[in-house]
Amino acid sequence: MKLLWTKRARRDYRALPPKIQALADKQLDFLITDIRYPSLHAKKYDEKNDVRQGRITRDYRFYFLIETGNYVILSLIKHPK
């Protein structure tokens, strides 16, 4: 599997603090390696649109789709509490 990024996801990533960018890189590497990696807490977020959510930190999440052998990163945002 490989990562594909939407324009929004690229913009979101660039807006993250450098420390969060580094953690996002680490978590996305785990996603490529094993979607069931414990710290990802990957789960279905929107059943209708098949959007999934993964954890960067307690406060940040990324949203993605699985399409034809690729993970499409949709956005990376601060977790709404």
C-alpha cells in the first residue's frame, strides 16, 4: 500500500506544528506497515462514505480512504472535543 494525498491533506499537513508533523509521519508509516497497529486506533469514521480515522496524538487525527491498494489521506486536523 502507498499513500496518496489530497490537496486539502497537503495543506493541513503544512499547517501542523513541526512536532505534530513528525508524529504524523511516524503514524502514517505505521499505517502503511499495519493498519491494525495499536497506536493508530484506526477505525471506520463514516460508514456511508467509507471514510476511516486514525490517531496522530490524543489531540490530532487523520482521515483516509482505502482505494485500489492505496491509502488516500483526506485531512489531518485537531480532534474536535
